[in-house]
Amino acid sequence: MATQETKTEMETESVGQGDPVRTLIRLSVVLTVIMSVMAGVLIWQSRNNAATAVGESDDAVTPTDGDMPSYSFKVIPPKTKQGTEPAGMADVVADFELTERSGRKVTNKDLLGKPWVVSFIFIKCAGPCPRVTGQMKLLQDRFAGKPVRLVTITVDPKRDTPERLANYADNFGAEREWLFLTKDQQTIYPLIRDSFGLTVQEETGATRRKGWEITHSTRVVHVDAAGRIRGKYDALDAVDMAQLVREVNKEIAGLPDDASIIPSVDETDSSVEAPVPAASESAAVSEQTPNGEGT
């Protein structure tokens, strides 16, 4: 009887000594299962987040016209107001008739026969317009003596009269072959949006601030001698502008010897002289400098 009780006590002690080991094994198994589940959840979340990020990126960088609007140096252009989105760049510049700073009328047909580069600015711009015009001045120097025309079209025709454009052009040392054109908003805005595929809109209400009245593109457009649009280049990007120069030079090299048989408006006789601005206007414009940011 004593022997049986002693055996039972020994078995009980053995079982008691084995319980911690079994407990540790069980805890290890449980922890392994928990860690596996957590790892699976983390993998699922990372894949889901990656898919969401791709979707957001695709939506965010889809531009309305493929260009960087003026006054915004972000990669993602802001959405324009409903009804102001450009229709896209056309193959050929539409027919137009605008007024040059000298007072003469200029049509798209007057520009045939030579490649031309067109920019879009306004005189009272508090943004990068002076830099855009400064780049056009560099193009004028680069293409001096070559069959290339430069054209600047105002996006603020209500204020940018031929007289004011004449003084603005003089500030930048623009030659007569560099045309500065204006007319009315109903003519210019559809031309910019539909032919050149660029953003332009007049700000109103709370978004309208002095010097920031017009939102427009800083792109310049290369139009070939036949009036076809070859490409758009960001005037604020040195790489883009270098590419523009190469493309224009390639076109010049391929022009026939008689490419200049179609005279430009500056090569024809004209009795219209550049108007002389009023004293008050002349003083206001004379404060502008090519490197200023407050024009």
C-alpha cells in the first residue's frame, strides 16, 4: 500500500514538473500562429495601398492640355474652370487676323514661308511673363539673320493696346521682325485654346488679384513654314528651350532656297507707324525691366 502511494506521488511530481515545458510549447505555437496572421494582414494592406496609390497618381497627373500653366510651378496643373479646358493642339493654326503693335493687321497667311515661335504674355503680369519674354529675346539673338519669325500674343487684350505693347517690346529690345499682337478676348482666347491647345482664362471674384488677373500657359509653340504646329515647349525649362532651338534649326536646314518668296508683314511696304503712347502710359511702362517680376 505504501509502495502504491509512493508511486502515485512520484507520477504526480513528474506531471507537475512537465507542465511548464508543455506551457512553453503551447505559447510558442500560439505566438507563431499570431505572427503568421499579422504578416498576412500586413502584406495584404501593403498591396492594397500600392494599388490605391497608383490609381491616385494616374488621376492626379492627367493634365487638361499637357502643359504647365503660368503662375504654378507644380508638376500637376490645377483644374481649369468648366468650359475653359482647351480642346487640344490642332494640326494647323486656324485663320486669324490680329493687330500688331505698329497698328497693321497681321493674319496667319502673312506668317507662311518661315517657321515661327509664338509666346503668350500680358504686360501687367506679376508672374513669369518677363521670363517668358526674356527667353523670346534670347531666341531673337540666337536666330539673328535666319529665316525665323517670333510672335508674342497678349492674353490681356482689354489693357494691352498696340501702344502699350510697342513700349513693352522696346523694353526687351524686340526687333521689327518680332511681332506683338492683340485684338479682343473673343478672338484671342479661342485661338489659344483651340489652335495651340493651351490654357488661358481670366480670373474673377476672389481668385482675381492685381498682377494675377490672367491664368495662362508659359509654353511657346513652334509653327512651321506651312502653318503646321510642330510642338510646345516650356519657356521656363532650359532643356525644353534647347530642344526648340534644335527643332527650328532642323526645319531651317530643310527649307528650299526660295523659302522667303512669301514676304512677311515687316517686309512689305506699310505707311502705318507705331503709335506714340501718352505721357502717363509711357511713364508707367518705362518702369518695367526685362528681369522684373512685377510687370
